[in-house]
Amino acid sequence: MAQLRRDYQKFSDRATEVIAVGPEQAKPFTKWWHEHKMPFIGIPDPDHAIAEGLYRQQSKIFKGGRMPALAVIDRDMKVRFMHY
């Protein structure tokens, strides 16, 4: 997240938006988001509706749960790149 915060302007300069989805409940997620002054959009997803439902983010019990994922999604909502 710190790297995304540092590089956010590079994405913005290319007409690209960064959106982070976190597994926490809304209240702690929002508190952390504001404390760390994240310049991009953050969405709490405690029920994993976005992560699992829309983007099939993987969960591996032997690796500690949810695997980090990065998706590049175009304006038509088509996934152009996915990395777990």
C-alpha cells in the first residue's frame, strides 16, 4: 500500500484510477485509510463480495487466508490483467 501511495501520481498522470479493496469491516478500514492518508479510493469488503464475487480472489488456508491480488480493469469493466 505504501508503494501505491508513493506512485499514485504516476497512475493519475496516465488517467488511471487506483482502487483498493480490503477485507476489513468499514469502521476499522476507514480509520486506517484516513490515518495513512491514502490518496486513492479504498473500499471495505468484509463479506468478500467484490474480491471473491467479482474478481475471484483466491483464499489459501495454508498460506494464511486471502492471497493479495492486483487487477487491471478497463473502462468497460473488462479485466485486462490479474495477478495473485
